[in-house]
Amino acid sequence: MADLIICEKPSSSEKVAKALADSKVSKKTEKGISYYEISHNSKQILVACAVGHLYTLAETNKKKWTYPIFDIEWTESSEVSKSAAYTKKYLDVIKKLAKKSEEIIISTDYDVEGEVIGLNIVRFACNKKDASRMKFSTLTKDELIDSYEHASKHLDWPQAEAGETRHFLDYYFGINLSRALTLSIKNSTGSFKLMSSGRVQGPTLKILADREREILAFKSEPYWQIGIKTENDITAFHEEGKFFDKKKAEAIFNKIKDNSATVSKLERKEYAQDPPHPFDLTTMQLEAYKTLRITPKETLALAQNLYINGYISYPRTSSHQLPESLGYKKILQSIASQDKYKHLANELLKNKILKPNNGKRTDPAHPAIYITSEIPKSLGDREQKLYDLIVHRLLATFADKAIMETMNLNLDVRGENFIAKGTRTKIPGWHKFYEPYLMIKEVELPEVKEKQILKVTESAMLEKETQPPKRYTPASIIKELDKKNLGTKSTRAEILDSLYQRTYIKNESIEVTNLGLKTIETLEKYCPEIIDENLTRNFEVEMDQIREKTKKPKEVLDEAKKFLTKTLDHFKQNEEKIGNALAEANRETRNKEIFIGKCPICKEGDLQIRRGKYGIFAACNRYEQGCSTTFTLPKNALVKGSEKNCEICNYPKVLIIKARRKPQEICINPNCESKKQEEEKLKELVKGKKCPKCSSDLIVKSGVYGSFLACPGYPKCKHIENIKKLV
């Protein structure tokens, strides 16, 4: 009988089969699902795959929507969700192959989720109590062979138990809290609005709402700054910084006007700037957002693709360390084999000692993210950008420290002290290797000497206002969750996405909607325990204790049941008040989301985004009173009100958001004078331009986004061109 290796995804099963095969890989198909037959050291092996989770948690005896519920069990995903129906074929193939296999070897991703996927397949699909376990961080041939030949004889049981406990906890909290919120609206108002909350989602929304309330409560205060500019372009500001007393600022400003400045103090300092640590998932997500504007969710998806193709190591890691056992020289040599990075990698390889600047954070399963020996053949634009970032980060960790110099100048103007600060790089060190993504602002001051007198060419008293706290971004909130130990490195981006989908939050600079604020205010009033981050953090600690074998899963789950039973009993006592508050907040949020502007025709109604048979459009909400005003809106895009009117016709503008494109503001008026003027100019400009398909003279047409070139032979010829390429 053969051994059966079970992988997490189809692409990884192909990688494993090709890596282990001594000769030809025999690809078989069962019900349209592929698996492989290979031979390794004369041992017959079958390689099959899952497609992520083949089993999901569901209620044991589902009768009606109620709460609290704790009777749940693992069920085949295809039986719970129609969208998971495709998983049944993969599960059937595994079941069939397991019956004719001697040994089961789990080769899913070596982390908590991968362990749970493997555990469920072993006990439910293969009817086994245990299995062997391959452990690897890259899908490279050498590592996969080593992982198979040194496979553990058992599953990683502490990891499996911690993972399963997490699933049970998240299900307990998710289904019970979401049902409680949803039913509170239904039972109090009769309307239905699907609400959601969870063990981590609630505290995350609370953090965002606290910041939103800080911003809303913030009252700007005027202040003044006094600055001077000297003949040799030194800009300096008064040492007091912000003057909140205007009269005091004016007195000093009048005193120093039209005077010279004396260099009263000159101080230079050098310091060594350490190279960055190797990437873990969170720091990679932060850096990708900061330098490439790729969201944390997309960064994880792109990194997963790079890993599956064998180009980088496993991305879901918390480690900032690259162990020496990886072979630093080998890693840099593989990078040097790519022309783009050859000169940088070879420069590092000249060093006698190769040592990365490892951080303190570790991960029991995986090292920090690094580049493998597999050279990418064809990557998409976004994947290429992320790969390039990872390469440069890795190279920078092996480089020398950068030597920086700071220069502080004190300038005396009639007894008033002005300060100028400069920073420059003296020796680039690691900057050279991370240059495309280096975001260090340098201000180099000109050479001066103490007691030197400089002519002041400009002086100014600037009026400013204090600013509210900054909003979180998708990257900075993930950093905050990581700092507070809420959620996992793999789930934080997903949690954030859920908050967007439920309209609790909106925009890239995260703004909490009225629904989100009201949800938090209501929960704070009636059951604050649900959104207590300390409770969530405590469960995270306890799951680590399960992994360390110092706590039993049953203890943790019993604690969760006791807490939820008590909390939800208190919730039910206030259900009507909670439901009314949430229903009102939902109405307000929805009306605000669909509002575009005042109706330009009847002047009384509001233009709102509506959805019809042929897609979305804008319509006046006074249609029952006789206003039939409507406007076409772009398809295949997210459309929002811009809170602005057109400068030409005063019709409302909308904001058009498309994936991977810069948001665009457009006037909804198709007859706007600006569009007509543009069209006439363009007609002259493109006169005589032919359609490349049918040779007709192309004509200028107007669309929601503006003018474009089109073939007059539509619909037989559907050729169009972007006019911006021609002007």
C-alpha cells in the first residue's frame, strides 16, 4: 500500500509531488479533481489536496434563530454553505485514497490553521486518530524532501488543540453576539438588518470608535508660529514653538523684524542607525501600505501567492529572526542570480561575516520572511512590487549600519532664540540596499560658524490651528491590534474587512459610521464586557497556554460559555432599547451613504443612489411628490457622494472608486457646459482619425467619465479609445 500525503491547496500538492518524485509524476483525475502518484526511494506515494478548510463548525441541532447556543460540531463545509459546494469533490477524493493508503502524512501549512485543517481530515475523512506531519517554511524541492524524510510521527497536538479551541471560541462569540444584535432590531422594530460582532471584531471597532469620538470632540485652537529665513537659506523657528497668546507673538515678531541673526550655538552629533529587522507578516503589511499603498489584506493575498509558487518563505509568521541554519550565503547567492539584484547581493557576499539584524520576536513554527532559490518567471504587477520590497528588505538586514549626522543651530535675533535642525546621511550603509523604499527626510543645513552674523531675509508670523488626532489607516490599526495582542497575524486584515462590509467603518483613512458609533455606544451602555479588549487578550494568552501544554481546552471553553451566558442574559433584559437604538443608527447611516446632494431640478429633494434593473442610478427622493429627476451613474465602480458641487453648473459631483485606480470626482450633469466645451475642442483635435477595425472616422462621444473616441458603426463595431492618450 502507498503513503498518502495531504496538502492544503492544489498548487502546493503539485509542488510536493514534483519535489519528491524520483522520476515521472503521474497525474490522475477523479471527478475532475487531480491527485498524483509518485515514487520516492522505492516507496509508492499518493499526493492529494484540500482547498483550505473542508470542515466547518455548525449547530448540532439547528431549529431556529436563538441564543445563546453552544451545541456545535464539525460538519463538511459543502453541507453548510452553497458557496463551499465545490469542496465536496476534494473531500471525496481524499476519502477514497485514504482507504487504500498505509500511512497518512499531513503536509498542510505548518501553523494553527493548517493544523486544524489536517486534524479534521485525519479524524473525519481518513478515520484515523493520528498521522505523520511534514513541517516546512518554503515550498522548495530541498526543503520538501527533507520535510518528508524527517516527518514527525504525530500531528502537532498542542498546536491542533489551540487551533481548534480558537475556532470554537470564535464561533461561540461570533454567532451569539451577531444573533443578539440582529434579533434586537428584529424583535423591537420588526425590521431586519444583519449585524455582526465577535471576540476580536467588537474590541477592534471600540478602538476605532474611541479615536472617532476623540476627533469629533476635538476643538481646534488657534496658535501662531514665528519663523525666519536667512541669506544662506536657513529656516528657523522660535524656540517656544506654538504661541497661544497672539499679543505675545506679535510683540516678539515686531521685535525681530528687519534684523540680523547671530549663530549662538552649533551642535553636531553622529549616530549609528541600525538596519531594519527581517519582515514578519505585520511589518511587511505596514511597509507595503506605507511604500506601495497596498492594503494589508491584499498584501497577505499577494504574499500567499509568492509562497505557493515557492518564491518566498511562509508569510504568516511573527518572527523577526532568520536562523543561521537557513544558510545566509545560500540565500544571498540565490538573490544574486537575478540580474536586477546582482550588484547589491554580490556586494554583501564580499563580507567575511554574514549576519542579519535579527529582532527579538520569534515564532515557534517559522522564521522571518526570506527569498528562496526559486527565481520568479512571470509575476503580476502587484506581486512584482511586493517581491521587490521583500528582496530589498532582506538585503538591507545584512548591510552595515548607516551613519547619520544631526546639526542643531541656535540663532539669536535681538535676544530671541530661534532653532534650526538638520539631518543628513554621512555613510549610507543599509540605506543603499533599501533605497527604493527608504522614507527618511533629510534636511541639510549650510556650513556656518559660531558667532557668525547672518542677514535675515524673511520673517513671518504664521497662524495655524491645532489638529485632531489622526485617523487610523488599514495598516496602522493592524499595528495597533498587534501591539495590543488582539487577534492573530492571519486574521486581523479579515476582521477589518468585515467592519467595512457591515458599514461600521468607511474610507481608507478610517472613519467610523454612525452605525458603528451607535453600536459601540449601545454596547458600552448595556453590556460593555462584549467589547472589552482585556477579555479578548486574556483568551489569546490562554490559547498560547494550550499550545504550551499548561492549560486544557475544556477549561478555556467552559470559561467562555459561562461568560457569554451571563452577558447575553443581561443583553436580553435590554433587548428592546438596544434594538431601537441600532435600528435608528442603521437608518441614519444608510441615508448618509446614499446621499449625493440636493436635487438641482426641484431644489427641495435629495438626490440618492438607487439600484434598479440595469444597475445603479441617481434619483430624487421626492418622486412621490412628482419629481422624476434621474441621472446615470457609472457601472462597475463604487459610487459615493463627494459632498461637492460642480464649479460650472452647480450640479452635485460624485466620487468614483475603482480597484487600483485613483478616485475620480465627476459632475453628474451630462449636459454640463464644461463637457460640451471639451467635446468641441476634441472634435477638431481628432478629426480624420480612423477606426483600426473598420476604417470609419472615429467620433467623440460623452460618457459619465468624460469624452472618449468611439466607432460610429456601433453595435457592429464596438471599438473605443481613451482620448487622454491622444492629447
